[in-house]
Amino acid sequence: MAITEGRNQRKHRLYDAAPAATVTVPAPRAHTETLPAAGTGPARFAWAAARIALGWVFLWAFLDKMFGFGFATPAAKAWINGGSPTTGFLKGTADNTLGGLFNALAGQPWVDWLFMTGLAGIGTALILGIGMRIAATTGTLLLLMMWAAALPLTTNPFMDDHIVYAIVLIGLALANAGATLGLGKAWAATPLVRRLPILK
């Protein structure tokens, strides 16, 4: 009897001492696809191409209105020949929702100077990839004013290319698009821009 109890006690001690076997079941892995950030990978070249293309839209508008290459502005109405770069567009808004306001601005010398300076500055900044924040801000304001001058739209209740361009401008600034195929990195490293980050 004592021998049997001793054996049973030894068996219990062996079972108690043996570590419990644990089986680790891996959790099911969800299939996820990681997309690169807008300013990294191949996406940065698409943003850079969009930046340069949109910059050319602004700069070409300036050049054509300045010299009258005949695409949208005939030579006789070029700014250097005494024409007004804002008269044609703004005079055509007389019957629009805000026509009274914009029609009164048409041909004003200070409006012409602001408009042309804006076109040249925004276009140059976008092509070079510098001053993206200011270019995006001023470009968006200019585009929104041109959109407002065209109200009501004839082809869509509210959306047109001015709004699309404004959205792209904001995206370019947020994606740091000036750092790819542009001078954005060198510009950001200058003492002036480090002191005034708004100029990035």
C-alpha cells in the first residue's frame, strides 16, 4: 500500500513538474497594401510633372498676354502694345452673377499689374519648385476670383477647371512637389527661407 502510494505521489510530482505545452496559433494576417506617401516613390514624379505643367499654364498666359503671340491674345492687344490683359475677360462678365463688380475692375492699371505679376510669379515659382506655399495660396485666390467672375457656369453647376487647378495647387504644396525635379530643397535650405518658412 505504501509502495503504491509512493509511486502515485511520484507520478503526480512528475506531472506537476512538467511544463504545460503551449501552442501558438498565428493570428490571421489581413491583406493590406501600403501605398507610398505623395512626396515619395514614383508618386513624387507625377506631382513634379503636374507642378511643371501647371506652372507652364500660368507662365504661358503671362507671356501670351504680354507679347500677343496670337493664341489667346492678338499682337495688337498685347500688354506691351498698350492693351489691357484683364479687359477682355472681365468685360465679358457683365451679365454674370458678379458682373457688376468685375466689370468695374476691367482695364484698371493696378488690376492689370496685379494680374500679370501674379501670372508670372506663380508660373515661375511652380516651374522652379520654389515658394510653393505662396504660389499655392496666391494661385488659389486668383483662380477662385476667375471662377467667381464666370458664375453662373454654363457647363456645370459649380465645378470647372479653375476649381480643379486650385485643388491641384494645394496638393502640390502639401506634397512638397518642389523638391523633385525642382529647386525646392536648395531653396528651403537658404537662410531666408529657414528664417521665414512661409516662403518654402
